[in-house]
Amino acid sequence: MIVTDNNTCSMTRGDTEQLTAYAKNKSFVSGDIVEFTLRRTPASKQILLHKVVSDFTEREGKAVFHFAPEDTAEIPWGKYSYDIQATFADIGVKTIIKPSPFNLGEECTYGTE
């Protein structure tokens, strides 16, 4: 997955990807929960993709979101919005990535025509 300086994410629909999230000046620990949410726009009611991480041992103190091909296979190509929210066991809820662009690109290998 490509992430730019302004937190814009880009990936190809149906690919296997991962996204690592962290909080400034604080590691995630047991009891914390980190959530990735994808919607058409920040105001959209429908959640297109939701991932939760509560185990931070893969990359010590960081949340690693894994995207399998089936996670995005049915989402049309296009521009979306995502955010990442952490619920810390000791200090509560913090949005660590505010709503940012998420570009889901098309692939040629499995075309639909």
C-alpha cells in the first residue's frame, strides 16, 4: 500500500496489502484497540470496510492492518475516505489519522469485460 505525506492511501483492488499505524509518543499495548474504517465520504453512513487490531506484537507497539484480496474485491474502483481511531485502555479514544483520501485502483488481471 502506498501512503503519502498527507496520509493518502492507494492500493489496487483485490491485492494483498498491509498498513501499519502508530501513535506519536505512545506505543499500543494489550487492552488497546485500533480501528480502520473506509467509507465513500466521511459523512456516509455505510461502512465499506472495517478492520480492528488488538494484538500489537507483529510490529512491537504498532497496529498492522492486513488486507486480503476479498476485502476489496467487491468495492468499486474509486476515491474514498478512511480514518484510524485508537481506543487506549488508559486515556480513551483518539483519532490518530483524521479522515483522509483512500484511492482504490483498478486491476487488469481480472477484468470484468
